[in-house]
Amino acid sequence: MDDTLAVELEEVSYTYAGAPAVHGVTLRIKSGDFTAIVGPNGSGKSTLVKVILGLIKPDSGSVRVFGTDIERFRDWHRIGYVPQVSTGIHAMFPITVGEVVAHGRYTGFSPFDFWSRKNGADVDSVLRAVDMMDFKRRRIGELSTGQQQRALIARALIRKPDLLVMDEPIAGVDAQGGEEVYMLLRQLRESGVTILIISHDVGAVMREACTVACINCTLLCHCPPHELTEDDLVRLYGFPVEVLHHGVHHDHHAHGEDAPRHDGFDRLAHR
Ligand code: ADP
Ligand code: MG
């Protein structure tokens, strides 16, 4: 057992009804690292994250989180998860932002997690952290996708997680909001939180992450961003990708169909 590793995947495969989504992925994520998973749409990123979180069971291979096999893992309060909300939460969903965030404390083992008296203060502090305090009493379904994303980030943060897993948390968030999320992630990282983020924002990933895992069903590479070559990205996306390496501009473009309108490159280029 190695608890300096937050996540250890060994030869993990997952198939939906005969169609392999993830195949033979071996990946180690060190505690305290900021790791980005990149890859085209449908390349198995969300599936891989669900396997890591124990939401789905791999067909083969093993998953360990903080040194414990996921099947025996019980410290769910140590993990915050921001799921993908590409289409937004339904407008009729009748609960408020404050209630959604408070629910993040509930880890499925005790209702006291949820009803804890100190929730009030925690809800306010995490809502402030994502600049959503003004929306506390609004119905979540009435908000924009970007605002919903921020509420879900607050919901993940209320656990004070050691591992924060985010599935495209910037999709639907405007440039300013995206920058604020990255600032928040930097602070979390400084306080020792391990961050695993799926993102189409290749420019921001290059700037923020300490390692990048390129996934297209199989793991194509896992390395620090500066070691990622344009060839790696061409192999990943199937066409040239626009990235900045150490301030050098490479003249290409890539957007997933659900890529955010603002990519990291735009923000960097306008600095
Ligand atoms: P990504 O997050 O990289 O866009 P996903 O992990 O969501 O990719 O999906 C990987 C592949 O698995 C895709 O081909 C997708 O259509 C398929 N898939 C995802 N979820 C399901 C599901 N619940 N049932 C069947 N196929 C699915
Ligand atoms: Mg996905």
C-alpha cells in the first residue's frame, strides 16, 4: 500500500454493452498533484472518472484510492466530485442552491452528515469561495449552466476533500468564471488537495496541471505538460491542436463539440 498515491489504476477496462469505453488503463496519480485528463469527446474520460470513484465497476483491472481498493474504500468524505453538467439541471428541479450545496456533506452513511448544525456556516463559506452567495436561495434549476457548475463545485468543496475530481467543470462557464475556478483550484492545491480534472481547455491545462493524461479509450501518455508534444496531441485528437508551451504559440486549433467557448489559449494570448 502506498498512500503517497491518491489514485492507482492497474489495467482497468470498462465496456458498455459490447463497446469498449476504457481499455487497459494503468495510471498513478500522486497525492497533491494537479492532473488533467484530456481527450476527444467519447474517448472514455467520464467513464474512467466514474471507475475511479467506484460509481461503476471495471470489467477487469484494479482501482485503489489513497491506498485502499475501491471496493473496500469507505472514506467518501475525502473525495469531492463535480459531475459533468453539459445540458444543465432541469428547470423544474425544486431545490435551492443552498440545499444542493449542503447535500454535498452527505456521504451516504449517516443522515447526520447532512443535518449537521455547522452546515450553515460551511455552506456560506463555500458559496462565497465560488462567488455564488447571492444565489443561495434561488432554485438551482433556474440558473445558467455556468452558475449550476459553480454550485456543484461548492457542493464538492463542502466536504473539504483530499481528492477533488471534476468532470469538465469549466464547460458553460464564461472566461472570467473559468479563471476564478482555476484560481480556486490553485489555492486548493496549495493546501494539499489532489486535483483530477477533465477539461477540453488544453491551454489552461498546459498552464495549470502538473501532469496530463491523454486518453482515447487507452492511455496514450501521462506526463508533465511541457513533455507533451504536438505529435502526442495530433495522435490524441486526430488533428492539430492549439497549445502554448512555455509561452510559445503553436498555430493550430482543437475544440471538442462541448468545448467551452473561451479556451485557455484565448486568455493567455490576451495577457
Ligand atoms: P467522454 O467523457 O470522454 O466524452 P464517455 O466516458 O462519456 O466519454 O463515453 C465513452 C464512450 O462510452 C462513448 O462512446 C459513449 O457513447 C459511451 N457511453 C458512455 N456512457 C454510456 C452509457 N451509459 N451507456 C452506453 N454507452 C455509454
Ligand atoms: Mg465526459
